[in-house]
Amino acid sequence: MKVGFIGAGNMATAMIGGMLQKGLLQAEDIIASSATQKTADKVAEQFGIKTTLDNREVAKADIVILAIKPIYCEQVIKEIRDEIREDQIIVTIVAGRSLQWLADTFGKPLKLIRTMPNTPALVGEAVTALCPGELVSTEETEKVCKLFRGFGKAEVVGEHLMDAVVAVSGSSPAYVFMFIEAMADAAVAEGMPRAQAYQFAAQSVLGSARMVLETGKHPGELKDMVCSPAGTTIAGVCKLEEKGFRSSVMECMKACAEKSRNM
């Protein structure tokens, strides 16, 4: 099975690295294209895979992954669509491009899978939503899911949820980074060295996330476990409520989902 990546940026290289590290693919099974020779050479040296500047060469793979920015999607599809066969699986990680839009742009019936991974793929901790088109079999869907589990978790969702996925996982690492940065800044203001502040803030977020995933407890219950009567934590929680912390996060995600819908 040959897998081709059109685009060799951070997300694509994170995916390639995970698939190779987990032994899901061998280097000779992968080909990737990039816009510049510098990137092609760097990726080839890093992973030992074949690289090219020709997207049409990549389009001959059994599974073709479009790992490009939304603004380039139509241009790339028009470039490769004459090379694409009906027995191939076309996977896209492009935000805001529906299965119908993809089918219309390719202009022929194809096996399409729309996905949304996120940047924690860089450390093997992504979560990816996959939405297969009607021509994709259950076995083919599972084959692609297995590849995506090489760099994190992967789940099949209905396409009506993809805009919510963009908000809750695709874009949310940025919100979490802002939260960590704000906590670290506050710690620095209290006298903690900055490098140490980042460690404490990031580890607290990591540990808290693991508690949600591994205990199965409601986040509200876990929050209450930290809030002692008349204690420091509840004083901080009261200030977050006063400043509209929850509503700010929800409005942020609403804006993100709306942007995804209208791209």
C-alpha cells in the first residue's frame, strides 16, 4: 500500500513520523510533495521517504492525503484530478471543505474521507475526526483510521459534527496554549522564574486532562474536588466566573465553528 502526502508541512510530517514510528508503514511506502525543493530535501532526509515537487506523481498512490491549506485546495484538486482513479482513497485534512464540495471539485465519483486532526500530532497526542463518504467501505475507513491512530486517537463522526470538531479539537490547542501562557505570566508576576512557570502550568493542564480521560468523572466533579470551602481555589473560580471565563470559551468556539461553516 502506497500513501502519498500532498503537502509536507508540520501536520504532514507529524503524521508521517507517527505512521513510521508505529510501524504502520515503511519509508518506501510513502511519497510526499512540497512547494519548495528545500522542504522536499529536508523531509526526505528526516524520514528517508521519496519526495517530489510534482503533486501529480503523489496522486498515483493508493491513499492520497491532501495536507494543504484551504486556500490552495481547489487549485491542487484541479491539478491532480485527471490522475486520480476511482479505486483510490482520497483523504483531506482541509478545514471547511465538505464531502460534497470535494466531490464537485474533483468532478467524478471517488472514495473521499474528510478528516480533522490537530497539532498535538507533533507529539503523538492528536485527536482526529474522520468522516467517510458514501463510496468508502467500512474496511477502507478502518484502514485509514488505523493510519491516523499512529499519531493519536481517531474516531468516525457524522459530517454534521465537523464544524464542532474544528472548534473543540482542531483549533482548540491554540486556546489551551493561551491559557497556559496566561497562567505562566501570572506565576511570573508572583515571582516564579518563567521557564519553571511554563513547566508548572503545562504539567497541570496535562495532568488535569488525564484525570478527565482516565477517571471518567465529570469535569465539574473534578473541579469540586479541588475547591475546599473558603479556600484559595474557590476564590479563583469565583473570579473566573465574574470575568465570564466559560462564556468567553463558548463564544470563542462558536466563532470558530461559524468560520468553518462559511469557508
